[in-house]
Amino acid sequence: MTATGRTPGRRPGGPDTRGEIVRAARESFADKGFAATSIRAVARQAGVDAALVHHYFDSKDELFIEAMALPLDPRQVAAAILNGSREDLGRRIVTVFLGVWESDEGQQRMKAMLRSVVTSDDVARIMREGMTRMILEPVSQFIDLPDAKLRVGLIASHLIGMALTRYVVELEPVASADLDQLVDRIGPAIQQYVSG
Amino acid sequence: MTATGRTPGRRPGGPDTRGEIVRAARESFADKGFAATSIRAVARQAGVDAALVHHYFDSKDELFIEAMALPLDPRQVAAAILNGSREDLGRRIVTVFLGVWESDEGQQRMKAMLRSVVTSDDVARIMREGMTRMILEPVSQFIDLPDAKLRVGLIASHLIGMALTRYVVELEPVASADLDQLVDRIGPAIQQYVSG
């Protein structure tokens, strides 16, 4: 049940078995992508039994959340976005997204994540696959229009760009605008994408 | 008229005087920001006469464009955006912005620029100041609404985010959407910001 030490630089198993599994998952996500990574393959790469991986992580999604050090569960983000009327979806998307960024811990981790996405093709690919599966697809289904995936991709692009200008580039007056002001302004632009 | 060699690693002056000036400008923009950088200070730092800087560059804006290796002149971008009616401004902004990215040279240089902006606080600050002055402010004046600067900042955020998802992260179907499709979809979202 401990790491086999097959990979150079891997720490001896035992106390950090959970960490070994997370590292193996990260490598597999980077090498093969999200879809082609299986719990079994991660277990093999970590030198542990698949049952042990399941002991720590209920699903591949949870392994992904941990491997990418996400500040919160994207499935909860999707659930919060979809919990309400379609008429108010634009504002709700902005409110939920800003909520992720506005906590202190969230902001540091999201900034680090955004920087990795922009500078590493591997991280970009993993995040793209994970976010598509856990957030963009459920929202596309909710919107239910012929080009819903493009619409949701453009919503994501607006929000990522807003995070970039507000928290990383600190462009004024976007950087110091208060949350209500942002929701009031961005909400209708997002709503424009979710309306037919 | 040659570099003084005061800065370690600087090449001997003469043939690359123009390059010296550009390097000095880049340093000054990074250290002091765009507003506080003067042609005279750049000349001093490059160890040349201010008249020589003026010989190569008509203005600080041109020094900025060269120092940041921009694929095209932001003042021309602003002029193209503002050349037409307000009713069609949303589509025109998207068309002009995509035009910058869609040429092969533009795309490589813009990608490199976007990566530097996200990873270097200095580059982020310089670009923020230069773009605000040369593009965002003229467009804000054109829009002429009480919160025009916030609106234009949010337009910029959407476009930067779109470039990031399309060209860097390659999120589908945004990455492979054709240009007309993007203008048709994003245009109304941008128009929503420029209408009162």
C-alpha cells in the first residue's frame, strides 16, 4: 500500500501516500489529459492499489480538484449557477464567479492558477478539460440553444478576462469597482449570451 | 552620441544606438511607468542626446510601441474602432481586435505579450498605462456616458479573455469558431456596454 519508488525523486511511501496519489494524478492529467486518465492508471502510477485511491477520493473529479489545488469544487460552482431562473442567470453567473475570487484564499490560488494556465500548455489543457466537464457542459445544457457551447465559452472568456484585468493587471476602474457595480454592469452582457 | 556603458551588459554604442534607446525606454517604463518616463530621461539613460531620440522616435508613444514590440500601433487601432457609427461600435471593436490577432505575426507577438502581462507586474503596469492612454481613453470619450471608463474596461476584459480562451487556452468551440460567428456573437455583448 506504499509507493514503490519507481519514479525518481518520489518520496518513500507511507505517511504521504495521499500526496503520492495526487502527484501521480497530476502527472497523468498532464500527460494524457483528463478524459484518458483513470483511477486505475493513477493507482498504478502511484504504486498503490486502486481501492486505496478510492479510499481517499470518491471520483476522478475529486482527484482533479485536489491535483489542481482548486480553492473550491467546480461542481458546487455549477450547482450555484444553475440554482435559479434563466432570467437571472447572467447576474447569478457573475455573482458566483466573483465570490470564488473575492475570498482572500480564493484570490491567491485563482491568480496562481490563471498564471499557470497562461504559461503552461499542460495546465491549460487539464483546466480546459476539467472546467468544460464540470461547469461549461452543465451550463450549456441549461441554456439549451443550438450554439450553447459557443455562448458558454464566450461567457467563460468574459469572466476569465474580467478576473485578469481586475486581479492580475489591476486595470482601473475595473480593479476597484465594488461587487454590486460589477454585477450590475456585467450581468446584462452575460444575460445577452444566455438569451436566445 | 554613443552609449556610455554605465549599465552592465550594455553593448558598445554606435551601430545599435537605436537599440540602446529602446532598451533604456523599456527600463524606464518598467521602473517609473509610462507617465513619468520622458524622452529626456530616456536619452540620459541611453547616454545619448535627446535630439537623437527624437530623430528615431517622434513621440513617447512610438517609443512605447517599439519597446513593447507591439505588432501594430494602438493609435491606429483606436482610430479604426472610432471610425463609424455608435450603433455599430460593438461589432467594429470585435472586428478590429480580431484583426490584430488573426495575422500570423500578430498572433505570435500578441500571445507573447499576453503571457508577459500575466506573469510580470512590470509589463502589466506598462501595458495598462499605454493601452489606457492610447485606446481605452479615446474610446471612453467616444462612448461619453457617466461610467464610460468602467464600461470600456469591461469591454477590454472581454476581448482579452476571448483572446486568452481562443488563442492560448484553445477552449472549444471558441478556438475554432470562424470570425463572422465571433463578431455576430460577441458584437451584441460589447454593444450592450456602449449603449446607455
